[in-house]
Amino acid sequence: MKRMIVTSSSGVGLTYADRADMVVPLIFRFVSGPLPTSHHLDEFLDGRLNPGIPEVIWADLVSRSPQTGLAHKNVALVRFCEIYGVELIELWFDPNPNNNCG
């Protein structure tokens, strides 16, 4: 079963923990302040359909995969999951993202 983890930028280390086939960090914070618009979320998740757009997309934050190489670079996240048979997508986020311990 192919497994993907979607996490915050602080969860990027999961890439090296061998917990999933692919780790996708989100660049958006859903904690305080204005939320990203649906347009920004769509652009981030849809992939680089228009190569002239300089925005960061999900695939820019994912490293080369031994199974797929760089095939994820110009495709929407949902389409990538369909093509490569991702069967499980887990969300890993800190339940207290603004908790300052210490």
C-alpha cells in the first residue's frame, strides 16, 4: 500500500523517517491571521499547469522519489495520487502549533 503524509513545514523531517512513500509539507498556516484564499490553495495543489507562474507548488517541496523520480513535478496532487496508486493519505500536524514549551 502506498502511503502519503501531508504535514506542516515543521514535519519535513518525516521525509527521512521512512514512515511514508512521500511527505508533502504545506506552506500555509491555519492557526491565526487571514487564511489562504481558495485560489492560493488551488494553485498550490493543482501543480504547475502554467510553467510561467513563479508560485511555489506542492511538488516544489517534495524530494525525488525512488519509485517515481520527478514525475510529480508538473501534476496536481490528486492526479499524482491517482496515477501512482496512493491508497492512504495521513494528515500529521501539531495539535498545539503555537505552544511554546519551556
